[in-house]
Amino acid sequence: MESPAVTVAITRRADPSRQAEMTAWVNAGTTLAEDFPGFLGTGWVRPDKGSHEWHMLYRFADEHALRNWEESPQRRWWLSSAEGFVEHTRTEKRTGIEGWFDPPRAREVSEAAAPKAPPRWKQAVTIWLGFFPVSLLAAFTLNHLIADLNAVLRTLVSTLCLTPIMTYLVLPQVTRMLQPWLRR
């Protein structure tokens, strides 16, 4: 069976007065990671402009590709270049849908403790259990309002409305309710 993609969530702290250095450092790391096989993307956010915290995500196609990046001399050099102005405070690995919507936990997670993704069929059932009632509700409430639009515009409007509902309301609740089943 194919290994699932792995997302790594990291929180780092840096002095807000060194924002330009931090931004350059993060961009340099992204540039280095982009050259590694299996790299799927990265991003970062800060709670606000004056915040010390930088929340970073990077994603690789599987555990092997992630390990190649994490154990590379390029990454070691990149991490060492920030010594003295960047503090590493949290790392968390996530696979599968069970981790997509959970808020970050303020704890260090060892590499061996990354949760195993549930089987794809359980992920599909979980998504369907959220998607079906939301789609049905949209069919009764939204579709008659946009019935005169062409198919592309109807689909655009409905997906623009349904995606945030699924992402922020429905899937987190369904995933939370099904945790025992998903983890079995």
C-alpha cells in the first residue's frame, strides 16, 4: 500500500524587528526544499504583524521523501544559518484527513509518533458523511436561486459557498465524531 503524504507543522519564534531576515530565511528554505523529490508545497503565517510566532507548514508525498529532506545537508545548513535569531518551539506531523482540521497542539511530537492515516475507504466515508447532507441542503436552499445560471457559474457559486462550510464547520465535526472509528 502506498505511503500517505505527510504534512509537517512547525512553530518558530523570531524577534519581530528581524522580520526581513526571517522572511528571507523562510524563502531560502522553500527554495532548497523545492528541489527535493516528493516536495508538494510549503507556506507560513503569523498571527499578526508584531507576533514572535511563525507557523510553517511543508508537505511531502510520503515519509521517505520527507526523511530525505529532513536528513539532507542542505536542510542542516539552512537550519544552522538561523542560529541566534530563530527559536524552534513545536513540530507536528500529520497524515490523512484526521489531522487536516485539528488545531495545532502546543507540544513536541516525536518523529515516531506521527499518527497513521486511516485507510482511504474510511477517509472517503468520512468525507461523504459530511458532503452528502451539505449537498442535499444546498440543493433545497441554493439551487433554486441560481437555476438560471449556466452550469459553470452554478458550479462556481455552489463550490464557493459549500467549500468553507465543509472546511470550517462540517468536516471538523464529522472527523471529531468518527475519531475512534478512524483510529481503529
